[in-house]
Amino acid sequence: MKALFAAAASLALLSAMGSSGPALADGYLRAKDKRIVDETGRPVILRGMGLGGWMLQEGYMLRLGDLGRGQEHVIRAETAKLVGPQREAAIHQAWLDNHTTKADIDAMAAMGFNSVRLPMHYGLLTLAADQEPVPGQDTWKEDGFKRIDDLLAWTKANGMYLILDLHAAPGGQGNDLPIADRDPAKPSLWQSPENRRKVVALWRKLAARYKDEPAIGAYDLLNEPNWDFDGQYGPGGGGDHGCKDEKQTALWDYYKELTAAVREIDKRHMIILEGNCWGNNYKGLPAVWDDNMALSFHKYWNVNDEASIATVLKLREDTGLPLWLGESGENSNAWFRDAIALVEKHEIGWAFWPLKKIGFNQPLEVTPNPGYAKLVDYWTKKGPQPTADEAYAALMTLASKDVRFENNIRHDDVVDAMIRQPHDETTRPFKDHRIGAKGGTFAAVDYDLGALGQAYSDRDTANYHVSTGGQRTSWNNGRTYRNDGVDIAREADGGAYVEDFVDGEWLKYTVVVDKAGTYDLAVSARGEGGKLSAAVNGEAAGATVTTPAAWTTVRLLKVNLLAGRNTVVLRANGAAGQVRNLSLKLH
């Protein structure tokens, strides 16, 4: 396992977090008094991750957002053009076999998560309506159901709940194409009675299979509808994806139909609804028609204040139904911490997105092989076409090796921001910085784990573009190693260092000293006239050094350190600089 670090202590506070981990002996989850509870009536705060990218691929997770519109069927078709249909099918099979395994779920439980949201592609469970040999009938694919069975067994082994989420419905449930693998040349879910009939049949099938499984936490009937039901922009015109709809009668009627179909078979499992406009528009919601439902909302890229959830809190009061933040994420650690603290304050559980992808801001990072990068360059018109054998080798390596848990980079800083930091203001060491008799050196990027203003300070901390109305903003401009606002880049040899370290920003380090004494503190730094200073154990040392143009180790100051734990704070003053490491040597 290529772990960036081990921060086991950051996960030790679960016992102090109240209703954090469901016990399967407590049975089915249900809605009661505006809360999600277990069968004993104990409130349960769901803390989970969505398995995005496994049973439904989205192009952005593979750096292929510009291939078509990033839909799975486009990616698979382009792959088949390069390697042939048979080899494409083998690649996809390997992806399904390796992307998520029991090792991933075991790790999630160890991290402190108590639930899993499974985004399902209908195509793994049944044929598309236009592919059925007998129109109006359903062909079921046992392999897809078996994969759900296996995942359920893994979650049960870890005392976790599994929430089934129909992420890609037949035809697609909105005008955001990749999230439902929609082909706009074909009828959508809302334009095809046969597609809608097939979804009803699918939920009947799922209910029949899992009605006696209390470890299934809920049925999330339809992910993120985003459709212009009221016709403001013409039939299915999309407009703002249903965000301005007022009535949405067709959506609510369809949810009633799906609920009735499930309840004919399964009267125990909780049903989750998602509003229009990516789960957030509940206007026109009629009187509650089932006594065991919850309402899901999704939250991305907005500020984390009371106003940001005021609408859904009122919805809970008006309907008496519990809330669940069914999807959120794709931001910085500071944003994660604040969002989770906000919703848990109101007894709302959550599932963040996703567990893994190519990228740095989730618990597990997939590192693709070099051949895959060349393939992406070709598909995005930045490089030459690889041979069929080269493309097959790159894609099969990605699908059979790169995506596997043991080859993923584990980002425990992300987990710490989600699980510990919403409940704990203290900082924890990122790594064990031990200063022995001969001194010691530690990397500048290995500053402490903790919240903004506690472990570090940085000017750019998160992406709030939905609230600001501006462009998407970066936090860690280098998009590597850690998911805080601290900007981190890499040398040609892969070594990580802090870059764009500007006036007012600072980093805190916990060091453990074997022998008390006076030590020389030095830094390896570069920059055009930037200045660095330090504070030790809360006292500013006063000395300031100017960063040279090239990497140079410069003595910053002489400091007195106690035996045991000490804190060192490195501060930037003036122009931007870069820092590679710090060292302490007995004077």
C-alpha cells in the first residue's frame, strides 16, 4: 500500500462522537420524528462515501471529461475503436472486478465510515429497452446483482449500511449527461414510458432480492434528476436543469409510482427521494405518501453557513421527514470539515463523493500508468494515436492493477478532515518528526493535521464558486500530496515541496526531541526575495532570512527545545517562496 502517511490517532475518537457506528443487530434503518433511527429508536448519523466510478464511469474521474461529454458509453465506444470490442469488454470486466474490493470496504470501516452509497448503472442489471429481444419484457443480468451481493457481504462484515442508489436510469434522468450515462440522441427516462416502466421493474427486482436484508440502509430511488418538467424551456429543454421548476408534478407522481412498487414487496426499507435540480429542488412536493421516507439533498461548492441549508431544514420541519446529505465533496479539506460540522450539528448524516478517482482530494487516489497518460493525450487531442496493443496494455493495467486498493495512494488527511476535525479543534502530527542525538530533518509538506488556522494558514482554502458566482478556484495549486490550501508541487524526481508560500501564510510542525538543548533550525528554500521566520513553542524567534534564488539550506535561528514534544511554526513574510525541508541540529 502506497500510503502517504499513517495517522491512526486521527481516527480514535469515534467513541466520543455519539451515534456514529450502526450495529447490524439493531436492524433496519427507518424514518422517525425527523431523524433516521435504527430499530431500537437510536438516532443514526450516517457517515459514508459513494463508490463513484465503479459501476458507472464518469469521464472527469478518468481525466476524460472532454471525451464526448464524459459519458461511459462514449468512453467504451472510443476504447473499442482502438482495441476492438472483445478486448474492450475484457477491460471493462477487469475494471468491475478490481475497482472496488473487500479491501476498500475494510479500509473504509477502519477509517471511521459507517455506510456506503452504491451508484448503480441500470445496464449492469438489465438490458436497455431498445435492446430487449421481446419489447416490454426485462432481461436480468445476474452478474450485476451478484456484484451487489458481494458488496453487501463486505459491508455486513464491517458492520456498515449499504445504500442502493440508481445513478444511471434507462435513458438518463436529466440533461447533465455523464452522471447518468445519457445518450441525448435517444429518449430520456422522462420521454419514454418504456424506460420508466423498466425502472419500476428494476426496483421491484431489487426489493424482492434485498427485502430481508437489514444491512441495506435504504433505497435511493433516483440520483439527481435535472429536467425541465414545467416546460419553461420547452419539453426537456433543460434550461437550468429544473432549478426553476415550481410544480414538477411528473417527478412527484413518478416517485409515488416507484414507492408503491417497492412497498408491494418490501415494507421495511427506508426510501430516499432526491429533488430536481441535482437533488435540491423540492418545490411542489405533495403531502407525504409513505411513513418511512427520507429526503436527500446534495451540496457542492457553496459556503458552509446556516443559510446554505436553511431551505432543507425548513423542508424537514414542514414534512416531518429526515434529511440526508446524499452527495457532496470535490473540494478541499477545509470545506469538507466545515460542511460536515454544519450538517452534523443538525443531526444530518452524509455520503461524500467519491471514495477514489484519478486525483488527490478524496480518501483514495488512483495513480495511472504512463501509458494511460499518453492515451488521454490522444483522446484529448494533445498527442499521437497509440497502437492497439499500447492502448490495450495501458487500459488493462489501469483496470486490473492501478485501481486496486493496494496500489492506491491513501489520503488520510482527507479522512481526518471528514471524521475527526468536525468534532476536534486540536492538531495531530502528520508524521513522526523525531529529533535524535544527531538532529533530524523533516519535509516542509509534512505539517500537522488540523483545521485552517490551527495547523496551517493559507490565502486560498476552498472552491466556493456556486456562492460567489465566479470561476472555480483552486486551493492546493499543485493538486498533489495533500488536500489543504497549502500549495504543493513536485520536483522532477517526484519529491514534494511547498510552493507559493506567501506573506502571512504559515505551517505548524510537531517535533519530538530526544534530548533537551539548543538547536540550529535551518530550512531548504528558494524564491525571489521571500522572507521566512519561525516561532518555537509559541514564542516568536525574531530572526528572518531571505530566500535565495536556487535551493539552498540556510540557517534560520538558534532555538531552545525541550525533551519530548515541541511545536515549530514556519511563517512566510513578503514575496512568494518555496520550502523543501526543515532541519534541527544540536548546537
